[in-house]
Amino acid sequence: MSIFRTAAPFLAAVSVLTFAVQAQVPQATNASLTPPAASVTPQPPPRTPLSIEEMGDVYMARKMFREAIAQYKKAGNTSLLLNKIGIAWHNLGELDLARKSYERAMKLDKKYAEPVNNVGTVFYAEKRYGTAVKRYRKAIQLDPTKASFWSNLGTAYYSEGKFDRMMQAYDHAMELDPDIFEHRGYTGTEVQDRTVEDRARYHYELARLYAKLGKNDLALQYLRHSFEEGFKDKDKVRKTPEFSGLLEKPEFIELLALEPRVL
């Protein structure tokens, strides 16, 4: 009995120690046995299908002009769509069909300036410069904020040999859009035409315009184009008031030393 009495406190201590150790071991729970939920990737919203007109715009951007015309014709008979059809025909070189489409757009909306400008570019392409000028001026009356209208007007004046009027129109164009002459190609609803016969003289005039505005890098660039295309009157260049601030620049001196291109 004494042995058991002596061992009892020891067994009690061991059992308490064992319980205490067991109590410190975390027990598995249902939560710890549950696998982590898989992350769900959010799905993008479904794309809205393109409208018929938007499909036509895609074809225009891809230069698939006949396909664009077919889509625009399906889309309806509005002045905007007729104007776009006119631009597509214009790109295909079908000037008569382009003019008819522009004129139909003008009849549907007499205040819509873009087809008035665009039909002017058809007359310009046909070398009917006076008629083109009238259309451009009408378009400007309807919307004087479009730089391309003023640019087209200036180009028509250039082709008529009216260089002072050309400069005035180009001044307006550049006030509205300083980069108007650096754009390439057609915009969505308006045509800008800078096709001229005498490229050398034309680039000389653009160089004058940029020099007047203090854009010397562009002035020198277009002056170089002018010389490369055969502009020969270097005395005229030296005496041009707009170039007075360039006379001492090494780039200008180098340009004047270029031999004119033989055409």
C-alpha cells in the first residue's frame, strides 16, 4: 500500500503533463480538412457586335472600298452614310459616282458641310479649280472650324496661281490645326486634297508658311523638298522675307549650296 501511495502523486503528475502536452497539440477540424477554394478568373463581358455601319468603317480602314460601300448601303440612306459611300467611290477613282453620292448627301442635309467640301475635291481633281473654290467656301460658311476645308481652299488657290490667297487660307488652316499639312490620307468623313502639279513651287510656298510661323525645322525640310524637286530660283529664296531669320543658319546655307535637281 505504501508503494502505491508513493507512486500515486507521480502517476498523477505524469497524467497531468500528458494532458497538458496533448492540450497544446491542435486538433484537426472540419475546416482544416476542406481544400482551399479554387480562384475564379473573371470572364470579360461579351463583346457587343459591330453595327452594319461600323463594319463598313472597318472595311474602309482596310481599304476594302467596295465591301465598305455594300455595308453602308445596307445600313440606311442618311446623309452621313451617303457621304461615306462617296469617299469610298472617291478612293476607287470613280469620281462621277463619288460626286453623285456627295450631292445626294447634300440634298438630304443642307447644313452638312463635309459633302460640300468633298464634292469640291472632285471638281479639283477634274481641274475645275474655280468651281472647287466655290464649294470649299460654301463648306467653310457651314463650318469654319474645319482645318481641312481651309487647306483645300488654299490648295485650289495655289493651282489658280493665287499665292497670296493661298497663304491666307493656309494661315487659317494652321491656326485651327498646326499639324494639318503633316496628316496623310483621308479622315472618316472629309477629304483633304493636296495634289498639285508643280511640287517644287508648292513646297517652296509651304516652307515660306512654316518660316513665317517660326517652325524653322519644317521650313528647312520643305525647302529641301523644293530644291530636290527642281526649284532653281535661289535668289528668290534669299530675298524671301519669311526666310530672313534663317539666312545665317548652317542648315540654310547648306541647302542653298545644293545643286538643283535635273528633271
